[in-house]
Amino acid sequence: MKQTMHNTRVRWVLGILIALTLAFIWSNSMQSRAVSGGMSSSLKAWLEQLLHTEISEFLLRKAAHFSEYGLLGVEFSLLLGLQYDKNGKNLQCGRNLLDFPLIGMLCAVTDETIQIFSGRGSLVSDVWIDTAGFSTGFFLTVLLFLFINHCKKSRVTGNRKG
């Protein structure tokens, strides 16, 4: 019972984090071209001063797309790790796992649609970069969970033999 209450709280927290991440992403897409360019230029200048090297604004913008969607993928993967089907099997196993990158793509399409209405235009390549970021964050987190579970099982099995 106590574990279920904890999982419910964690699900709520993850749901709120997902909503805040989407709000951040989509609010940036609502910015005008001038405001968005100014934010990129400020970040570029700060990073160049920090790293003492020239940074391409184009690559910086694409890395920002990939990174924010990577974070979103991690958040969705963590949420999925707390979900179970009617048979008590964790949803991070099986066919459902391959459905989740479509959520990232749907969020990316929504993001690019918002940019159309903000006067900045939309790029299909950004949808693919966003989806790749989401999928990378999502599947790296799943792999981390699988590795941790494997180590736990190996430790339990190793302790029984010894």
C-alpha cells in the first residue's frame, strides 16, 4: 500500500514535469523570430565565453531542439516505468514500448505548428530532430532501467550461490 502511494505521488510529479517541459518548449515556439534569435544569440555568447570557442548558432539551435525533447523522452520513460498492464507486467516491456516515440513526434508536430502561427515558419527537419531527441532520451532511460534490473537480479542470484 505504501509503495502504491509513493508511485502515485511520483506519477503526479512526473506528469507535472512533463507539462512544464511542454509549456517551456511550446512557449519558446510562440516567440517571434526576433525574440527567439535574441535568446539564441545571448546563449551563444554565454557559451562561447564559458567554453572559449566559437559556436555555430545553427548547431546550437538544433542541439537545443534535440536536448529539450531528450529531456521530455526521459520524463516519459520514467513515467512509463511506473505503469503496469492488467496482468501486472511493466509497460517498459513489449510492443507498447515502440509506440512511445510517436508521442514525441506528436509533440514535435504540435511545436512546429505553433511556430507557423508565430510567424517563424516550420521545418520538417526539426520534427525529425525533436523525435530523435525524444527517442534517444526515452530509450537510454529504458536501457538504464533494464541494466539496473539485470544487476539487481544478478546480485540476488549471486548471493544465493555463495
